[in-house]
Amino acid sequence: MLPEKKRQSIIALMNREVVPAMGCTEPVAVALCAAKCAEVLGSVPEKVNIHLSANILKNAMGVGIPGTGMIGLPIAIALGVTIGRSEYNLEVLRDVTPEAVEAGKKYIDERRISINLKKDITEKLDVEVEATDKDGNSATAVISGGHTNFVHISRNGEELLGKASTAAATEESQDEELDMRTVYEFATTTPIDELRFILEAKKLNKSIAEQSLTRNYGHSVGRTLHCERQRTIMGDSPFSRILSYTTAACDARMAGAPIPVMSNSGSGNQGIAATMPVVVYAEEISATEEQTIRALALSHLTVIYIKQSLGRLSALCGCVVATTGSACGICYLMGGDFDQIAATAKNMVANLTGMICDGAKPSCAMKLSSGVSTAIISAMMAMEGQSVTSVEGIIDDDVDRTIHNLTHIGRDGMNETDRLILEIMTSKH
């Protein structure tokens, strides 16, 4: 068992990274920043100027905004400054109503919002909102480095929160640096009552999946895999149910269903993909509550570990990371030990590395289906003693070096891919 201080540090880390969110977290982060700006200003702004990093813009262009039936940033910003409450964090649009949506549409039609690409910055997650009222008062808020991480707030030029104080606070609460062995030992040996909080992820993400299977959200990937006609091809099996429940949750979220999910590392889809495959498989094999909790802890902490070196946003699809976590959780439920779980992670990296992120959108559910399929295959291979070896591609004998090879490619090697993806997305007619 890990020392108590280290365990508590990791639990605190998980509680920061595994949190409820409503809607895609990139437009929600913009809405959150806009809400804070309006609160500091003290009124609904006359004008709002938004400056966004390329990755925020990419992930906010084609996704549904909860409770609106609309897509994209303008309605998220309009609702942020009119009814958003920053205290809700990633559920900032929790109070949306049909009346609020109509008021938001009017705000957009009055051309009060200006959205711009923030150039010449290296930070991939950056949101800057400048707002002015009819009397000439102004306010500025900046989120950077994390979806809820405010680094600057000012009113009429007076700084209320600055980078120096934020940096100091960040330095005081450095995240626990992880490796795969630590992740495994934490998940498998920590007293179970200390891990019970992870069951909230099961509750939230299973709920949205079940609701989605009764509706037509997005491309209805989950319902397609669940319907009678497709069962003649896929069969009614644990495999098909894992795919349908995971993708159904994503269908609803990407379509803007006003239902909260449990996110991981700032992404609701990552939270779904780290949760639902483990939950469904655990139910299929009648796993005990303790086994389910430990498998979920292993899955979610694996995702957090990989994201530590990958970063919040990149050209690498987040489902690569999240389904690597769920693959490890499934392998654990299959009876896998550390070596088999490490083999599972290597198998995932060997297969999915290179899947691009071309923004948040309904078809993300299709990517989750690919990731979850690979997760199940990777775990089964590992349990049969099959692991991709170090003579193959980017795989290393050491699982941590393998993971860092993956994140190095996603963080650094795919920067030009990221630029080209945004160019393609913004030049379509």
C-alpha cells in the first residue's frame, strides 16, 4: 500500500480532475470565462470580444450547447454573459431555460459578440474575454492551461487576479507525478472507502447513456449498435453492449443534451470513455462493488497519468487516452496483474496512436466506438499473453516509456497536423 500522504495527494488530484460537466468543455470554458467577465463588470455587457487559442476554437465549432438546440460558440457566449454563473464551474450553463435561449439569440442578432483567433501563443487551452458596458466600464478575464483555471481578472484596468498569484498557488499545489506502477498500486491497495467517490462517475455516465438509448441524439451511434436489426450482425453480447452504452452517452453529450456527465482531465468524452466500458463489463461478469470501484479508479487514474505529459488539448484524439484507461480497468476485471495491465496499455498505443482530434462534434461517438473496440481486444490479448514488443514501432519494453512515446507524438509531433486540421475546418464553405 502507498504511504498515506501519497494516497491522499492522489485522491486530491482525482477529485480535481474527475468532476461533473454539462456540455462540451471547450465552449463551456468560454461560457465560464464570459460569465466571470460579466460578473466582474456587474452587468450584462454591451459588447464582448473573445480571443481563443486554435484548439479551443477547433473544439467549439461543431458541438451542441446544452439545452439550446444550437451549435457553436455564439450561443454559449451569449448565455454565459446573461445567465451563466461562474460558481458552477463546468456546469456554468446549468440554469438555461427556453426564455434564456431566446434572449441569447437576440443578443447574437444584435451583433454584440466578436470571436477571434488568438495567434502567436504556445498554450493550446487559452480563452480571453473582454467586456464593456454602456457606461464605458470594462472587464477582462482569462482562462489558460485548464478549463477552469483563471489566470487573469481585471476591471477598468485594475488587476483583481494576476498571473503571479496564480503561479504561486499552482506551485503550492503541484500535482502528484505518476507512473504506471503507482497508478496500479493506488487502485488495487488503497482502502476501499477512500475510493468510493469514483462511483459517482458510474452513476452520472450510466444515466446519460440510458437516457440516450431512448432518444435520437447526434448520429445515434449507441442506438444503432443497440437496435434489433444490428444485433443480427453484432449479436447481443457484452462487447456490443459496452460499445452501445459508451457511444450512446457520447451521442447525447455532443448533441447538447442538458445532462451532466463525469469528466476526466477537462473532457466529458474522456470521462465517459474511462467509465462506461468498465461499468458495463463489471455488470456483465457480476463483479463485486469493490472490484468495480478499483477498476474505475485504475481507469480514471491511468487517464490522468497519460494526460500529465500529453496536455489538456492536442491533435491526438482524447479517446486514445481514455480508452487506454478503460482497457486497463477491463483487464483488471478479467483478473489481470500489473504485467498484463501494462501489456494492455502497450497494445492500445500500438493500435490507436495517430487518431486525430478534428474538433468536438457528434461523430466523436464513432471514434469512441473504435477506441472501446480496441480496448476490449487489447485486454483480451494481454490475458492470453500477447503484447506488442519493443521491436515494433513506438513500443518500448517499459510501459511508462511507451506512454511517453505516445504523448511526445501527440504533444509535439502532431503540431503541424493540428494547424492543418484547423485550416481545413475554417476554410470550408
